[in-house]
Amino acid sequence: MKTELITSLKRQATRIISELNQEKRPVLITSRGQPSAYLVDPQTFDALRATRLRILEGIARGEKAISRNAS
């Protein structure tokens, strides 16, 4: 994972985003030495959202099955 200062992001956003899209590696943005944000390419973000949704749907199905069996 790359790390960039927030001031670098302000000054060089085009370069940082271009590299992000080419390398497909998240970028940690720091402010005053502390993590401030993560940048990820759109495909990675969409994949993370889809995975999260599948996990939540699986949990919901499991909870439904438990409640049906408990009744």
C-alpha cells in the first residue's frame, strides 16, 4: 500500500489517482502523521461493496433460519 500526505493529494491529485488506477493498490492518505482516508480504484470499491452485501445477505438468511427453527 502506498502512503501519501494530504498536501501531496491536494497538489498532485491527478498523478496519484492515475497511479492508483494503473497499480490497483490502495493509497493511505495521512494528515499530520495520522491516517485520514484510503483511496481505492472503482473496481476494488465495487468488489468490496458486493462482498459486504453477500456477507450481510448470508447473515440475514442464517438469522431467518434460526428464528424459524426456534419457533
